Amino acid sequence: MSRAPGGVRYCGAVVNVKKKRNARRVAAVTAGTALFMLLSSPSALALYPDDGDDPGSGLSVIQTLSMFVVAPIVLFVVIAGLVVVAERKR
């Protein structure tokens, strides 16, 4: 038997209905979003390029790292710095 904070005894586990409902809603939205993302991008898994595709040259390792690692970190630091400066002025 479990005890609630007020000293009331319950025979089984007490389930918060609101939390359970929210969890179901989150699961449904997540599953729906994943489904729509999979359905909306069939060309991502295409084996053969379409007519008119003109892929450019590939990126080097340094270009890839700077674009997908360094640039987001720099943007985050700049935005966080601006927020801190704005809060200190108050």
C-alpha cells in the first residue's frame, strides 16, 4: 500500500489522469509529425536522380564542420551574449 502526502492510503498506484492524457497527446503528435515527414520527402530515398538535377561539388571536411558545427555554436554564443548584455542593462 502506498501513502499520499496527507496520510491517505491507496490500495494501488494512483495515476494522474491529466498526465496520462498529456502523454497520449504528445505521443500522437510525435507519431503524426514523423509520419508526415516521412511521406513528404520521398525523393530523399531515391536511387536515381531526377531529370534536371544538377548537384554541385561536394563539401570538404573543413567546410562541413564549419557549416554544421562551428556556425551554430557561434550563433548560439552571440545570441546568448546579446541576451546577457540586455539583461545587465536593466
